[in-house]
Amino acid sequence: MQQKLKEVYSLEQLALIEDAKHNLIKEIKNAKLDVDHKTIAHAIDFAALAHFKQNRASGEPYILHPIAVAEILIELNFPCNYL
């Protein structure tokens, strides 16, 4: 799936997505949530591919928004089934 992401995103966009993904997984680990990190990473990659043509008004890839929302939910101690 990484190869497909490289085909549809610019290097800059891909770096933003990878940073956001790694930060989210780090937050999940720090919060000691019972979540499979590989599943989360795969879901983010899958969603990034599904929404590769969508950008926010800022020009950033859309997928950054749901990743940011997931980080907020972790900070607010929402149950992990909301992630």
C-alpha cells in the first residue's frame, strides 16, 4: 500500500501523512490504549488512498483532519472504539 501512496501523493504530502500517522500511534501508545498499532496504521493508509483527491481548504490532504480528531479524542479520554 505504501507504493500506491507514493504514486498518488507528493513527497511533501506523504511526509505530512506519515508524521501525523506516527504521532497518532505515539499518542495511542502513551495513553496505553488496547489498540493494535498496525491496524491503525493500515486503516490510515487505506483511508489516505480512498481520499487522495480530497484536500482541505489549506491544501493539506484531507486525511490529516480525521487523524487530528483521533488525537483530540485520545486527549479527552474517549473510549478507544471511537478511534
